Amino acid sequence: MTQKIIIDTDPGQDDAVAILLALASPELEVLGLTAVAGNVPLEFTAKNARIVCELAKRPDVPVFAGCDRPMARDLVTAEHVHGKTGLDGPQMADPTMPLQDKHAVDFIIETLRNEAPGTVTLCPLGPLTNIATAFQRAPDIVERVARIVLMGGAYFEVGNITPAAEFNIYVDPEAAKVVFGAGAPITVLPLDVTHKALTTAPRVQAFRDLGTQVGLMVAAWTNFFERFDKEKYGSAGAPLHDPCVIAWLLRPDLFTGREVNVEIEVESPLTRGMTVADWWRVTDRPANALFIGDMDAEGFFDLLTERLQRLS
Ligand code: RIB
Ligand code: CA
């Protein structure tokens, strides 16, 4: 039976690869993409989501624009990583498929109310603004969510946008607090695990060797965004963050983690957006998330490359 998912996203090259992986996987039914401001402003993320759908030859997938700024703060973007457009690297034609008129938050609410309870999984790949806004506007939908599988946060790996916080959580910590406190089942793919999904040269070459437009685009996106992280971390490649969310849905056996309590810092200017994960269970705070700490990186890239090959 296929899993129905909504991908909430701020493309971003790594978001783009995650979307391609989902569209290439028959186990998943992508009900829609909801764009959110994050890596780049909403006008770009809403455009980029459509570019990726057209690259996958899936103009049938509805794309909705959502929140253009965090719930309670000014927007912080990441052009320094992703470039001005968010999909810098290769030249990309503007999309021809339309943006849906409906707001992304309304799409999330209506879809969860219309689909059978427990059948729709939310896959946030950016700041949690759309998800939290939907939960606040329609609290009844929370218990209808099958699971939230999100990329965000960090514990042992600490922060990437500040010394304490990972970007997606940092941009809208109030939204993250709402989502982590809502009570829906959550799987977190934090930097602790995504930093093990490195785009090494042989892995990028495998994308290129697919000999398809998708393979060439993914290799070109990777070459662009990895320059920043390789310089920063001195690593052999850049972390391919967001596709880990989709890979966990497809092959949870490639990942390991533990059910722990995760709270979000929203008060301190120094540590805003920090995901305080009680990994060692030193408090009696109830576990509210499956926090993933490790992965089989080779198995992940084999899965990703095999699925991308299906997108001719
Ligand atoms: O910190 C990494 C996350 O921030 C990824 O989702 C990337 O796309 C950016 O949104
Ligand atoms: Ca993202």
C-alpha cells in the first residue's frame, strides 16, 4: 500500500533531491508540495518546487505557496549556501506549471480532514512555519496525522547556522515548539545523521553516470552547494540533508535512533532554535520524537542513485 505524503519544502538543492527521490518511489503518493520561506524567500521556493516537479516530468503534482515569513520573527535565509535562487548551479528554465491558488496551510488542513485519519505523513524539509500554522488554525488535524518525518535540529553535531542551532529550527523556533509539542508522532533527521550522508566524489560521479538530465542536474546542484560545507567542515563532501527524510520512509532499516524528549529553545538570543534532545534520558520529560543518530550512508546513496535512475 502506498504511503500518502505532503512534502513541505524550501528548495534548496537538497530539498530538490528529496522531492525527486519521493517522485521516483512508487511506495509514496505525493499529494502535494507546500512551499515555505527558508533557504530563499517564498517566491523562489514556490518556483523551485515547480521546477523540480517539471524536471521529474510530474507537472500533475500540485504546488502550493505557504508562509512567507516565520511566525514571530524576521526571515533568515541561506543564499550563502544555496545561491540567490536557491537552486544555483545549473541554468534552470522558469516553470510552466501553475502555482495552486489555495494557500499551503489551507491545503494541509483540508487534506488531513479529507483523507482517512492516520493515512497522511507530513514531510517538512524546511522551517516548520506552515505546519505549525496549520496546527494552530485547526487543532483537530493533529490527531489525524500519521507521522511527521522532518529534517531539522541537532544534538551531538550542534548547530550549523549558529553554534547552537540547525537552520530549519533556527529560522522559526516558535513553529518548531508548536510542532514538537503537538503530540503527533515525530521522526527527526537531525544534523547528527545527515552529516553522515556526504556527497563524496564517487557518489556524485554515480549521479553523473546515470546519463540522464536528472542525474546531470543533481550532480550540478551538488557541485554548487557542497562548496560551502566542504570549505566549512573540511569534509570529503557536503551533507545531503533532506533526502534522508524520504529515505527513512522508504528504508527505515538504513537508520538508527532512539525515542527521546526534544524541546526547543525559544527564549535565549544565544541558543534560540536549539533542539535540546534528552539523548541520555537525564530528565523525566516524556519522549516525543524518534531522534535519528546514525545511518548506512552507502545504502542510502545506493537507494538514491537507483531511484533517480527511474526518472528518465
Ligand atoms: O540545516 C539544513 C537544512 O536547512 C536543510 O533542510 C536545508 O535545505 C536547509 O533548509
Ligand atoms: Ca530544506
